[in-house]
Amino acid sequence: MDSNTDGMLSNPSQWKRPEDILKMQRLKRKQRALQDRINNQSKGATTKPNQTSSEDPITSRFEASTKRKNPFSRNTEQSAKRQKEAHDSGQGDGGEQSIFDLFSKPQAPTLPQSEAPLIKGNLAQPYQCPVEQALPAVQEEEPLKTSTLAPIHWSIKSKLRIICHTPIPGTCLKTNQEASGLTSFVRCIDSKESSTGLDISPGARFYQATLYWQHPYLPWFTLFPRNSRNNNTQTPLNETVRSVLASEWVTSFRNLFQLVRARQCPYFYVCANSFTVLFRAAGIGGRVETHALLTPTTRGMRAALKQEEIEFTMPLKKVSSGVVGQDAHNRSGESGIGNSSFSNSSEEQSQATEETADRSLEADQSDEDDDDMDGEQWLESLGVDAAEIRKISDNQRRKQQQRECDADYSDQSLVLIEGPECQAFFNFLLNAKSTIAKVGRLAGVPPTLLAPVSFVGATLRTLQTRSSKIHMDGQHYHSTELHGVILPHILPYLTDLLCESKEKYSITLATVPSTSALCEASRKLISDSDKENDASATAGPVFGKENLSDCGLNRRIVENMCRATKDSVFDMERLLYSQEAGGFCWS
């Protein structure tokens, strides 16, 4: 070793680390770049304005004149033209200024004639890709449609919040206001049109809109939603209490169903632990018969309905591309529970169409049976063992059952029952063992009945109301919140009242997830019927409104519930009203 090497080994402070070497290399590159910039400035000062350099001022800093021409570089004519534009824009201010001018100069994109109108704004804005400029035109949100009537939501809401500039008469009611609101609701009096001596102030009418009927009512239980955490610490009911609750529930359920069939009640809900049923009278939603919506369902429940010979349809079930012969309402035919004998009981279909569909279904079933028999005989003729044939059949049956169970506990499993089948379905709920849970948080407690009108054994309930002041965007607003079971008739009552005194307000709602399919199915039934394109569409709501004139709700709400247009039903989360805009808009 020489003396220098020995000195470096003996003195570690002279060692150079990798980061020091990289730092020195970056410093040398900066020095070279600065030297090139100074040289370019001196060249630009001596060059006349009308002369053009043969080299690009940007690339000259990194490439020497002695290097060969890059075969992958751009055309020299375009480079010279671009250099001339950059030099002329600099007006002899120096190479550094011309470089910054090149960076800051806007690049106007060259587009075809068809894409030119898509560019909006000033061309001085930064350059954007033509594809990105065309995307907002396709992805723009559609403007909210306005309507003079608020849509009906058939899903139960748990919270409702009203925000406006002026106070809302929700709390601190006077004695006569609370008494008049209670009397008007119990006696089904429209305080706006009646000539009684009741108080018709906004406070009394607001209190009237927050009432509903429920059975059973156990203060130590939360019966809706039935999966509430408040039911965990409760002690189970004994057999005597369970039998009494069951007998009282049967009486209330029977009376409420009779009210719906007689059109003395527009609708009611049956909320069990594992399913929810919405019964609606004839005329509601444009349906000409009494009907029921059951959600969610399972393959076992649908098998039980089939065993009781209850005909039903599944409006929300998606039809697979390989299935042929199914109608628009997805007639239910599942393996292991009988043939596909379910038919649509709507009066809108003609008798000839039904007979043709039945004959085609029976023909398809017989063909399938023949194919199965031929397949088994064909396998036997090939010498396949009987055990292998049974194994193949079991696998095929298992796959078919798996396809049928895919929709269980989802919105697609919703079932529609119409006409005379509702009576059979009513008897099914009375006698079914799964209606009242035997185990769980609410073991022995019958399903909750919710209705807008009184019935035998019903308890009058009211929503919890709370008012407050909030500050948003530098302005003060008044907020009123409602907590509890918000049925479809409550929101029309509130909007009818608020539209008389408020020029602008907003309502936010929270939906109970287990009931969202009810609103979706109602919209699907209206869209399938296409009543808005029928010449007799205007006659349907008129007859429904007249037949439901004694259902307990005022005629404006009944008329809104009987509508069968595309904007009559919507599971909205936010409702806006503006008198200047001409009505309601929602999302």
C-alpha cells in the first residue's frame, strides 16, 4: 500500500459516503447547466431578431454539436418553426426568459369539427385532453325534475329533519293545539276543510301529522325496528303472557285486514322478526285489487306459500339471459316445491293470454320431464351404474337449488300477492308458526302492526319531536327533527302544511333498510303497467280516490297515493321545496 491509501484507512473521516458522491454529481450537473445557460444568453444577445438558430435552445444545453443526429428526434422543420415562435415571443429578452415563455404559453389543442363545440371556457386555461373534455358532457348529472306534488315513499323511515329559515311549530304546543290535533287525527277530520270548532293553527295540524297507530305496545320493548339493542337486557315472557298476546294480536290483525278489504284503511304494515308485509287497499298505486308485498323471503317460505296454493309473483327478480318462457313478473317455479303453476292474478291481462301462457308452461314442463327421463334411460343404456346416475341427478338438483337460493334475503326475493290470494295469505300468516318467533330477543312477541287509522286493540303513538337552531354558511336556520316510525302518510301531511307558510325548505329522511324493497317494487309495478301512456290512465286515480273517500286520510293524500305515474313513488333521501322553482325536487 502507498502512503495515501494508508492515510485514508487510518483516518476514517476522509472516507466518502454514497450520498456524498451523489451530492457531488448533482452539484457538477448544476454547474454545467449554469454554464450552458450563460452561453445561451450570450448567444441570444448577439443574435438578431429576424434570424433563427438552427439548434433548439432547450436541447442545446444537453447535446453537443459534435454528436450525430438522433434518428428518433422530431422533424427539424417543426423544431425550427417552434424555435422561431419561441424566439419571436421573447423579443430578444434572453434565452432564460424565452424558455419560461415557452412553458407558460398556452397550447391550443387541435380538434376535429365534431369535438370543437365541447371545449368551454377561455383558451388561456391549461391544456386538457380532448377525451377528458368530452367526458363531463356524458357524465353530467341530469337536472332535478320539479313536481307540484311530493312523491310517496312506501318504505318506513326512522328519522326526518326539516330545515327552513323561519320557525316550525313542532314543540311547545298550547293545550288547545294539542287537543285539537289529537281529536282531528282520531276522528279523521280534515281540519283544513271542516267547519268544526277545532283549532286549525299550524301547531295543531303539525301535531296531527305526527300520530300513528300501533299494536302491540309494550313500553319495555322496542317493537320497531325489532332488532333494536334495547331488547337485549329484557327478561323473556312466560307462556301465559305469550298466549294472551297471541290471541289479542289475531283479533287486531283480522280487524285491520277487514278494514283494508272494505277500503276503510288505505294500508298497514306487519313487521315480524324476519320479514315485513305491506297490505294495500284496491286503488292504491294504480292496482285494481287488494294486494300485499312481502320482503324478504327465502326458498323455504316460498315453498310454504306454494304448498298452500298461494299464487305470487316476484317483480324485482332478475331474469337470466338463458331463461326462456318467463313473463315480465318472473313467475315463480322452483324445484322441489312443485311445478310452475304460479300465475299473475292481475286483471290487466286477458284470459286468452293467460291460457296461452299456461299451455306453454305445461308444454315446457312436460318436455323437461321427457328430457330427464330420456337422459336417465340414455345413461342406463350406456351401462352407467345406478349409483352414478343418482349422483349426477343430485349434483344437478343441488346446483339448481343454489341458483334459487341466491336471491334469498335480498330485494329480489320480494313477493307480490294480489286479489283473492290475499285472503289465503292472511290465513297463512295467522296459522304459520314462523310468524311469532320462539327464540331471540322478542321471543313470544307477535309482529308489530302499524296503520294510519284506528283498529281494535291499537295504541295511539306519537313521534318524538325536537327543535333547534343551526348555523350554516353564515346564515341561521331552524331545524325540527322527528324520530320514530314515519309512515307514508306523515310526509304528505307535513308538506301540505309547510307549503302554505314556507317559501323554501328542505327535508332529509333516513330509510329503514329492511323496507327499502317495498318502494322499489311499487315503482317497478307502475313502470311495468305503463299507465302513463294509457288513455284511461286518468280514470284510474279518480275511481280509486272516490272508493277510498272514507279511508281516514284527507282527499289530497289519497289522490297522491292513487297516482300511477313515474314520479308518484320514490324512495327519496332528500326533498327540496322552492316556491320560485315551482314545486318539489328530490334525490
